[in-house]
Amino acid sequence: MNSVHNSVDNKKDIARKQAAYAAVEEHLLNCQTIGVGSGRTMVHVIDRIAELIRQRGWSVRCIPTSYQAKQLILERGLRLFELEHCDEELDWSVDSADEVDSELNLIKGGGGCLLQEKIVDTAAHTLVIVCDESKYSVQFGHKWKGGIPLEVVPMAWSLVKRRVECQFGGSALLRESLGKLGPVVTDNGNFILDWHFDQQHNWEARRDRDRPVHSAGIENLRWQYGRLSEPLGA
Ligand SMILES: O=C[C@H](O)[C@H](O)[C@H](O)COP(=O)(O)O
């Protein structure tokens, strides 16, 4: 049983790596400022960025979207840059997703990194999302079963939970930590609610009507979904 799981994981990782390498080779140029996303896929992305920069003697400024991204940038000897010191639009940002549906809607934040991703990714001219085939879904929420992650200020989590459940149905569950007792605490000191929505949700109607809805305490602004301009996958 374990060897079956290992071989599936291996195949997924090979697909992730192929997609990551293709994305970097297509978009990376000398003297760019780029956003660097978080997650397993990003390990391959950063590896390829580091290789190309070394081979070509390029200089590229990398703005992290999480503590993990920052560590990877430093470990691979890339040039770390901070968003607060950046006075122009980023050339592009590269990230992964937990699910991409047929209309290119994304679910992100499964790994607990979402607020900084959203800030950095939306500061870029182009957002390139790198996904292996296992992330593609015909209908929103059919592949990723973890719900839509919402980053919330700790004192507001039960308020936000009630509001989300009352207004939109489903259940918003406080994400528990596996490594310590209590909730997951994000890089920003916040909690995460995973909103398990009703599969019959009318997303088209919601998209416009609920866009301006902000609930006090939700830090990632809206549901953690956004539209892609270009899909890239293996
Ligand atoms: O919270 C994490 C980020 O949103 C990731 O981009 C997302 O979870 C996908 O990560 P992975 O490449 O590990 O599947």
C-alpha cells in the first residue's frame, strides 16, 4: 500500500517539477523583480530560478510570500528583496494553488500561506500559477476537499465563523495545528478558518454580488479565490 502511495507521490512531484521548470524558463529574464509563492511546487520553481541565474550571471530580486519562501530564497543564494522597498509593479509573481477549476478560479492557502501571497501576487503585473494535473477540477471545490481557507484575526475568528456560516452556509472550521496544541497560527499571527461550502453554491451569482463583502477580521480580503490570466501545467 505504501509503495503505491509513494509512486503516486513521485509521479506528482515529477509533474510539479516539469511545470515549475517550464514556467521559470518561459518567464524569467535578467533584472526582474518577482514575487515568490509558497508550497511544495515552489521548491522546484526556486531551484530552477537559482540554476538559471547562476548559469547566466543574471540578477533577479525575489520578494517572498511567506517564511518558507524567504528561507528557500536565502538557502538557494537568491537576492532577497522586500515589498516595502519596491516602488514599482513586480514583473511577475509565481505561485501554486490547491485547485484550479475550468474557469481558472483558484483555491489557495491549503499550506497556511495566503495573506502575504495575496498581497505580493496582486502587486505583480502577471501572476503565473504552476500546477500539476492533479490540481485541475471541472467544478470549483471538486478536487480540493479542505475548504476555502480564510485568514482571520484571532479575536475575530468566532465572529467571522458565525457570519460566514449565516451568510453563505456550509461550515467554517478553525484549522487545528498538528505540531502543537491549538489552532494553526500563520506567518502574520492570525488563525485560519477552512470554509467547507455547499457544493451547490452559485459562484457566478456570488462573484459579483459578494465581491465587496468584508467581514471585520478577515485578513485575506475575500474568499481565497481569484482569476488567472494564464494557466500553466504539466
Ligand atoms: O498555503 C499555501 C499556498 O497557497 C500554496 O501555494 C498551495 O497550498 C499549493 O501548495 P503546493 O505546491 O504544496 O501544492
